Amino acid sequence: MSKLISRLLLSSAVGLAIALPAHAQTNVADSENVETATEADKDIVVIGTRRKDRSVTDSAVAIDVISPEQISTTGYTDVNDALRTLVPAFNAQRLQGNDGSSFVRPITLRGSPADHVLLLMNGKRRHRASIVQIGTGHASTSGSQGQDFNVIPPIALSSVEVLRDGASAQYGSDAIAGVINLELKRARTGGSVIAQVGEYYETGGRTYDIQGHVAVPLGDRAYLNLAAQYTDQAKAYAFKAVHAGAAALRAANVPGVPAHPEGNLDPLYRAFKGVFNAGVELGDQLELYAFGNYMMGESSVTFGLRQPFAAGGLSGHSTYGNSAFDLTPAHPQQFNLAAIYPGGFTPEFGGDLEDASVLVGLRDEQGRLKWDLSARYGRNTADYTITNTINASMGVNSPTAFKPGSLTQREIQFDAEVSYELTDSILAFAGASYRKETYVIGQGDRASYITGPLRDLPAGSNGFQGFSPEFAGSFDSNSYAVFGEVDADITPWWNLSVAARFEDYDQFGDNFSYKAATRFELSEAFALRGSVSTGFRAPAAGQVFGTSLTSQLDGMGGFILDAVLVPGSPAAQVFGSQSLVPETSFNMSAGMVFTGFEGFLTTLDFYQIDVDDRLLLTPSRNTTATERAGLAAIGFPNGIDIQQVRYFQNEMDTRVRGFDLVSTYRHRWSTVASTDFSLAVNYNEQHLRGSPPPGFSPAIVTEFERGTPRWRGNFSTTTKVGDVALMARAVHYGAWRRLDGATFLPRKAVTLFDAEVTYSGIRNVDLSIGARNLFNIFPPDRGAARARAGLIYDNHSVFGVAGGFYYLNAKFSF
């Protein structure tokens, strides 16, 4: 397949070159009778071009425009899952017990990690999330630090634009694989309220969600849109799971065995999200505008059981061990953890989440000369707690609840942009930007990280150790950029755009990126398009300075202490780590657009993304006694107990190849009946170029290349007859391979089905009933050893772990 894609990319590029002289002999009038796509297909796009008159079909690169109605029919109330359902090239995993990754979910676009996908709001860059993706379970996404897509109420959006093409030269670092823009509503009057209640078929997780939007009437020269959302989602559990150790403990009449020793499926999640979007005309040309958001929430996950002693074929946990330092001057008492947790304990890891941003700007969009000045501030914070646990090394003096610390990402940015229409068909654009990122690791309470007097027992809060003073601190990164673009209609049927960007980082030096994109209209119904570009991504502050100590399940009921080390630090140098350098990329795309008859649109785009010095979190490697002694010698916290280490490193050159097929068609059966058909398919291959880096065994290389489905697709139909609409959707995930230890578990292709019925016969009211994963399909397990610990579903499944979900929706518009 990869050879086929390479040939198609090459032949498409040759075809574009041949098309120029061939088209010169084409009589455009011969195509005047060809019917064009519907007006819905002519949505004006904000991303991918600086022109204000470009539609999806006019664009030289692949862009999806998703409406609020499409988001609503997915049955999801967060943008992550809605995009996962509607855009096959996009995916967002549900990691229910993977530390911070349970709270800010890792996303991918075209097989690329979250920090290769840039998120915009109203065309302006959003700040990163504070959480670095440590526990994604897949080598291609582990270690990424992207933005949080789940902080904006969907009801606030007028559209979501997904640019599936490299765009670093236009938008800066992080836009290697694409850009997603959240456009906020700019209505002058009106509003709506949407309420949903739903629950999984058999795993719980009842969810209540209410969203509201109102456009405050301020006259003809101003607008103010306010939107808010409150979500309350209970935990989902694998009620069919049997934890062999817990069952044996209960059979032996041991008291206090936790009710859910296997942990949860979906986590608990409660959040309030608010957004505002405002503007006022100052005179005939100037507009003062502002928008921003605020989100506060809480989420928690239950970790697996720490058994008091061996039972059911599973080991007892090391926190219950006898200490040689009991009854000594350092610890005069006898420590018996079974007196606190006789039946074992399941640590409860929680995060208080906060996200806030505000952007203020002044622009002139009248006439040939246009300009835009803006300043933004963004902040994302995760404040951790862990309860129902212990610092065993403190013995009888240990608390059972801890505050391990916090993570904060702050950004400020100043932008100046100007464009000038040289002619009606040529636009020149230029700009400059300054951005400062600050990453703050907040120190945990002392009990969460210290090694107490019982130093032969596990130290720190078990499950997630606190950030010690050696880890805590504030770290800054500054960058400057100048950029420009020229977009020209060379002829009525040939468009060409060229963009360039120079960016300078105080830590990583400078970079020059470029992009060229073109579109040839062979007729009113058929066009070819393509692009070449280079990209650049400086390591995020969280990747440069982030660190953690966590307890990881070993598959036999035991736990090991796993450390993520600061790259290039003295501790990481014990294992050969080097300082980080930027990633660079080279992108190619080639495709076609066909609008052959009324209501029909098809786009097919091939792509290739080469990334050099790919930044990844190295696989966990076991430490030796000499290395542990080396950590202890430099004073690394709990260094003598660390059994596995990981760290960020630029160790790989990678290639992603694939194609996207998107096709839509609307058929009108009568004046009151119609059906919308939509087909979207993504094929994506990921390859390692060159020799694997140290620590990447053949199994890990295979996981990197085949650990996610190569095929993704969805097909949906929405039939409207009078006041009733019926939506049916099939979502397909191709086969993939799950690495478990040194072996692979089979993961066959699966197709999930969704359905929704909506009644609109009541004035201003829409009532819907629907189901996601209609036939209640669960992922397979991870083998007998994990199943004994209650993990009967693969917790790194690409499509979720909690089964089918049914819901009721009610929408009121005013």
C-alpha cells in the first residue's frame, strides 16, 4: 500500500504539471452545463488560507467543515468524541486509569500525536494543556503535550474546521500534521438550550449534561455571545470482571476488600465550561473584539487493588511488607498496614482542572488594506490529589490522603498581521508574533514524596508520588516569529499560494519553514490540488522539564516504581540521555475535488509526512543495581527504589503515508423528504525510517508501526421526512496490534453502529433518542494474567471500553 501511495503522490504531482498546458486549450464554456455542489458545500473557511472568499471546494488543501448539527447527532457532549466520530483521520482515546492522560485525552490526526496538531479558536492559537501524555500505551503518542480539546461547550460553536495538511509555515510550531479551528458563534439575537441524560447499557456511567447559548442583543454595531455547559458523569465499571485476588480475600472472610478492585472504566468527570465572544464596531472600519473561556472541573480514576497478601494467584503488595526498621529509635512502633486496609486498598487519583483564556484584538477588515493586532493569555492547570493510599515508608505516621502537586501551563502571545489585496486576484499577507510559555511544576506536600524511617518499604504516596523540591519549579520558553504569504489566482482556473515563516526560540535556535499549495480547476466539476511544506516543532516546556514517579501494574498483581526523567538532567545522564532538539518535517499532499452533480461532493487526498528527530518518550527500561546506586548517589528522590525509567529523546526519523476520502450527497425524495449520505475513509501507515533507536526492540517497532488501525471510516445517512429525522451511522476501526509484554494480542477489525431519531414537530423544540455503539461491543481483553486482576477489557482500546450508550436529548431554541 505504501508503494501505491508513493506512486499516486508522484503521478498526481506530474498530473498537476501536465494539467497546466492542457487546461490552456480547454474551453471553460463547455462545462457551463455541469451542475455544481449545493450551497452547504460552499462554506467559507477561516483556516488554510488568508483569503476571505475560499470555500471547502475552493481550497488547495483538505479541509472539513463540521456544523453544530453534525456534532449533536453524534450523541457526544465533548468535541473530542464528536470529531473522533465524524473525522476518520482524527482519533481520541479514552484512557481511564493512566494518571493525567485520564483527564486530558491524547488525540491524533493522520496518525500523528497531539503536539503535531495545532488547535485554534476563532483562527487564533490556543494554549497547551499542562499534562504531558505519559501513559498513552502507544509509542507514537506517548510523551506528547498538546492542547485540550474538551474545554469548549459544543453549543458555543458555529463550526469546526479541520485542516488535514501541514501548516507550520502559516501557523507556527505544532502544525506538522494539521490544524483544527473552533469558530465561535457571532449571532446578534437568539439562543438555545440543550439537555442530555444518558448511561451505558451495563457499565453505569450515568451522565447529565446541559448546555446553553444566548446572543445578547446590543444593536447593529456590536455582538456578545455567551455559552455555558455543565457535565456530571459518573464512573463506569466492568461489573462482569472478577478480580481473582479480591475474590479469594472475600472467600477467606477478610474484611474491607474494595468494591471495585479492578478500577473503573470511564472516570468520574464533573465540569463547568463557559465561553464568551464579543465585538463592537468603532466607526466605519475598526472592530474591537474579544473572546475567551473558563473551565473548572474535577475528575478521578480508581487504580488497581494493592493486596495485603498473596491470594487468588496474585501477589501481595510491597507496602504490606515487614520492615527491618520497626521497633527502632527511628520508628519505635510496629507498623501494620493491614490495621488500616485489612482487605487491601485502591488508590483514588484525582485532578482539579482549570482552563482559562482571553484574547483581545483590534482589526480593520474594510478595503484592500486590512490589519489585525491581538494579545492573548492562556492558562491550564491540573492540581492532583490521591486518597485511599499510603506512604508506607512513613509507617504509623503516614496520612492516607496526599496532594502530590500541580502542573500549570501559561502562555502569552502578541500578534500583528497585515494583508493587502494587490489586485482582485492577488493577496499579500505578513505578520509578526511573540510568544512566551511558562511551565510550572508545583511541589507536593512533604508526605507525598519523602522516604520515611521505614526506608525498606515503598516511599512516597503509593500510586502517584508527589513532586519533590528537586522536581518543582517554574520554567520559561520564549519565541519570536515573522511570517508572510502570497495567494494568487494566476488564471481563473489556477490558484497558487506560497507561505514562509522564520521562528527563533531562545532554547532551540531558529528555523525557516515554507509551504507552497496549488489548485487547478479542470472544469467546474473537477479540480486537482496539492502542496509541499516543511514543518518545525520545538519541544514543549512540559517535555523539557516534566517528570514524575508512578506505580505501574506489572501484570501479576504487583507494582513497580516507574520514573520519567528530565532529558539531559544528571539523573537521565545515568542512562545516556541527551538534551532535546526540535523536530523538523517535510509534507507532501496531492488530491482531487469532484462536484459532478447537484448535492454531490467528493474529495480524495494523498499525503506523506516525514519527521526527523521525532520526539518520543522512550520505552520503559529496567534499571540495574549500579544505575539505582548512581541515582541515589546524586540524591535523586527514592532513586534506590526505581525499577524502571523513561525520558524524552529525539531518537527517530518517521514517515506517515495515507489518504483521505470524503464524499457527501443529498437526495431529495420530495419537498418534505430528503436523505443526506456521508462517507469518510482514512488509510494511514506509520513507518520508522532507519535503524531503531536503543531500547526499541523489534516488538516495540512493530507496535509503533501497527499499534493503531491503518483503516478508519464512517458511513452515515440522515433521512428527514416532515418533522422526523432518522440518523444511522457505521464507524469502522481496522485491525491493529496490541503489545503486551513481549507478545502481541490480536485486535481484529470492528464496526460500531450508532442511531438517533429526532422529532421536531413542537415549535422551537427538538427531541432526540439515540444510542452509540448500538450493539454494545467491548474491546477484547489483554490475556489471562490481566483478566485475573479484573482487566477484562483492553484499557488502551482505540474505541472506548464501556460498551453501548443510550441517551435522550432535548433542545429548545429561542
